[in-house]
Amino acid sequence: MKANVQALTKQEQLNFLLTNRIPRRWLTLFMGWFSQIHSPLLTQLSIKIWQLFAEDLRLQDAKKQSFNSLGECFTRQLKDGLRPIDQRAEIISSPCDAIVGACGRVEGSKVFQAKGFPYDLSELIPDARIAQQYRNGLFVTLRLKSSMYHRFHAPVDCQVKQVNYISGDTWNVNPIALKRVEKLFCLNERAVVELKLDTPQASITLVPVAAILVASMKFHFLPQVLDLRYKGANIISCDARFQKGQEMGYFQHGSTIIVFASEHYQLCADIEEGRPIKMGQALLQGHPFEHVTSSMPDAAA
């Protein structure tokens, strides 16, 4: 048993060194460039190599089966009907396919990325008004593996008025790194997306966190791609409305979305650390409230 533990520790150390103690920014910029090369043959070869390390890569679920670039494969759409949305009014659905990471109550303003590794809400969310809404609230960390469906969707009917993009590092966000790098989510590239709901007592905010290799996120309601090359304003104004389950954007590689909810919500019964979840499945539940009733134009237009 002791030998197995030691072997696992050495394996984790090697994983951490290979994915973090490297020129992270340079490798991320390179991978961003490489993933956009349009070459069906190179893409096919890259996918075959990728499948050697990702046995759970399910390209048969994709709308299209051939890709002109690796980036097209990363950001693939799924066949219609594969992700039914839980439409119950009291349910906040998962915005993405993911593995559930640390989750539970925010202790005052303290959140945990892993056991023994806390960070303060203000360190992750620089807007004091937004951060204050989640004191003693609820959080769920959703980790998107590189092999997963990379698009994220509205977990509830909502409106988005602005995105706060925070430039940062590109640490790996896997559990091995989360146990070794303090306040990792507060160090990485990320965006704060407050979802305006049609009720004063409820509040939901998504914090997509980018990671190594392709630290890039695209919101359909913003003209620019948010990545290491972005040099624009941190606060980006917009006016987009979404129906529950409507696509909001995508990552260009696996990453993480942290979902924050006001204190009257609770985790659904089967949500626990290490459990997989699909986009559209029940994530949080709270008191039933009215859906946004105004017209919901397609925000991707």
C-alpha cells in the first residue's frame, strides 16, 4: 500500500512538472497558433495522437465527423438532442460538461479550490459589488477536461450586461495543480460574467477560468476573442439575453467554470466532488422564481 502511494505521488509530481514547470505562456501561444492551422491531414494525425492520451474523447457525438483544424475539433458542436435541458423553474442547470470539483458553501468570503487551499472572493472577483452577493453563498467548480465538449450554455434565463476580463497566468487547472499552487484560480486568465435574473432575491455569476495550452474563450455576444493577445478594456459592456440552455460561447481547450449562487440555493442531491455532469443537468436548486419574460433574441447573432 505504501509503495502504491509513493508511486502515485511520483506520478503526480511528474504530471505537475511536465504541465506547469515549462514556459506556460509560450507553449499556450504556440498551441493557439497550431490549433488554427487548416490542414485535414495534420488535424487527423493530431487527433489520433490526442486519442492516445484521452480515451474518453467521443467524436461520434459531434455534428461533423471531419475537421479542418484541431481548433475545430476542440470547439465541436454536438448532435441535436444529446444534452436535454432541465427546465424546472427552481433548477439551475449545469452550463457545461464537466467533472465536479470543490463545491459547497462559501465560508463568509472564503472559497476552497481544494482541501486546505482557500482564496477570498475578492481575489477572484475584483468587483466588490458582485463579490459581496456571494458571501455565505454557494459555489461549484466545474472542470472541463480537454476531451470534453467545450461549449458553455446559460444555466438559467438571464441577461448579461458586461464581462470583466482579467489577464493572468496559464497554470494547468487539474486536481494535481490545485493541490500545489495556492489561489491558482485567482492567478489565471479569467472572466467574470454576472447573470442578471428577473428576481431581486437570486443571483448567479459564472467565472470561466482559462488554462494552459489554449487560454482562450469566445463569447458569442462579444466581437473579440479573449486570450493572451487581447489588449482591450477589462470591463466590456454588452447587452445579451439568453434562454436557459442557449449557447453562450466556448473555450478553445479544456478549462474550468466556477458557478456562484446566492445563499438561498443549495446543491442538488447527487452533486459531489469527482462526479461527472452533463450540460443541462440539474446543478443547483432554489425557490421557484419567474423566468425572464421579455423577448429573447439570439445572442449569437
